[in-house]
Amino acid sequence: MIEIKTNRRVEIIDITERVREIVEKNDIEDGIAVIYTRHTTTAIIINENERGLIDDITTILEKLIPTQAGYLHDRIDDNADSHLRSILLGNSVVIPITNGKLDLGTWQRILFVELDGPRSRKVVVKVVPC
């Protein structure tokens, strides 16, 4: 389990090293790592952790699903945009483990996406041998 404390409403946090530590502690030569967020207003994605791209991701999410656009769910929690954005991004990723290490590409990073912060969040990491 990875615990994350977010600081902004929309925030992207690189959790690659924390996942890598969990994988290495499990001492599995070949398998998969499942990274899953338990929250309906967060997401897990794999992409490059480059400042311009991170800003582009938050900008395009706002353009695609604007805040306070008259969503019905806003009558309850005023966070419908966060739920809708998480649907687009997804709540989990699966990464192969090869020779005891995450089999990520050169620039690939595991990114936790907060869409309704700031909050305390938990990410589940399961390592499965194959």
C-alpha cells in the first residue's frame, strides 16, 4: 500500500520509485505488478514525467471535462468533473516484472492523478509471480 497526501485539487504525482521498492521487496523474478487506486476521483496512468507534459495533461482534462459545467452530480458533491475525468484515465495499470524489475520503457513513469484534492489517498500495489 502506498499512502499519498495531495496538496492541490488536480495534481500528478510520480510514484514509480515507491512501486519499484515494493516490487524489489517481493523478490519475484518474473510476474506482474498491479497498481490500483481505490478512489473514484483519482487515476493511475503511465507516461513521461516531464513538466510541460504534466501541465498539458491537466489543461486537456479541463478542456475535455470543464469544472462546473452543469453536471447533475454537482448537486450532491460539486465534484462531477473529477469523477468524469477519472473514467477517462482509468483506475489501474499492470506492468510486467522481468528479472525482478519493473519492465518500463525508458521514459515511462507510474503517475498517480489526483482529481479532487487535497486529500489523503491510498494506492494498492499487488505483485504476482508468473
